Amino acid sequence: MINLGIFAKAPISGHVKTRLAPAIGLDAAARLHARMVEHTLTLAHEAGLEAVTLWTWPLVTDPHIIEQCHRHGFAIAVQQGQNLGQRMAYACEQASPQLIIGTDCPGITAQHLRRAAADLKAGAQVVLTPALDGGYVMIGLRQPRPEVFQDITWSSAEVLAQTRTTIRKLNLQAIEYEPLWDVDRPEDLIKLREAFPVLAAKLLAEITVDNAFT
């Protein structure tokens, strides 16, 4: 059974998507984040994976997100650890094989999740989807390997390169997919509208974007 862990911050104004605040404001940034979490939960349901857990920090209280998890039979848990690496390693130790994704990538699809799950079932030790900013948007491990998440400069452009180096040192068989991108900065809102207009209309509904910052 393939487990899917969705990692997300709880949508609290001033604590999420703060780099988008110059273009849309802190409250709207939190609403956008909540909608991206909901979109990712929908993708997980469409992918048909056997076990899905929404790992949040702190514990999510948004009623729409909680209702959606309950409706789909998804678990909700609080992330455990001092940094992102420790938190992902903890999730992998709870259940494996484990796929882990965030909620910032508009380009990830149910097909991406099904393909990664199939590759793990077929024997791949690691699956990885790079992010164009130097991180990654998805990682999967067939067995817990906490070393993969150690000695990484999180929230930097070095995450992907450091992770690749660790995977090579551990002699793990890895499959790497085509890179995708996250919505992190005001200019990403333009890319979102151009690349995914239908999704953008849903995510940005009733949110005013100050084009001076995009």
C-alpha cells in the first residue's frame, strides 16, 4: 500500500504565503493557501491512493479542509520535528512506502501521483519531482531513510542538489521526473493565470492582484 503525505501549514493569515502579500495582502494570501490545500486534497482523491494523511503545522482548524478530509477518508495529523526534514522523516517512519507532496505546485496532477506510486510499487527506492526554484515538489521513499532529509539547507535553492548528492552517497535507486514550479512569489501569479487559467480563476476568485507587484 502506498501512503501519501500532504504537507501544509495551517492557513493562518500572516503565517502562510507571506511573499505574495505585496500583491494580494496577507488575508488573501491565507485564503489562496487554503484553496491550494483543498485543490491538493482533491487531486489525492482523484489519484485513488490507498492511504492519505494531511500533515499540518499547527493543527488545521479550517472547517472546509477538515470536512474535505473527512469526506474522502483522509487522516489529519500534526507534523513532528524541529525542521522540515525531521518532519518528513517522521512521516516516512509512520508508514511506508511514502509519497510526500506540498500544496504549492499547480502543475502536479493525479497522474503524477499515480505514476510515482506505481514506480515505488515496482521497486524504485526513491522518486523525485524537482522544483524549478531548486527544491522539489514531491519525494517518495520505498522504505524510511531519514538520511535523505539530513544536512539539507531547507528553504534554499540548494535543497535539490543536496538531496541528489545524498541519494547518490546512499546508492539508492532513484527515478526523477520532469521539473514543476511552485506558487511562491507575486510573479508566479502571472504564470498561474497563463499556464492554468481555469485553476487560476478558481484559486484567485474574489482576490484582487496588484499588478504593480507582478
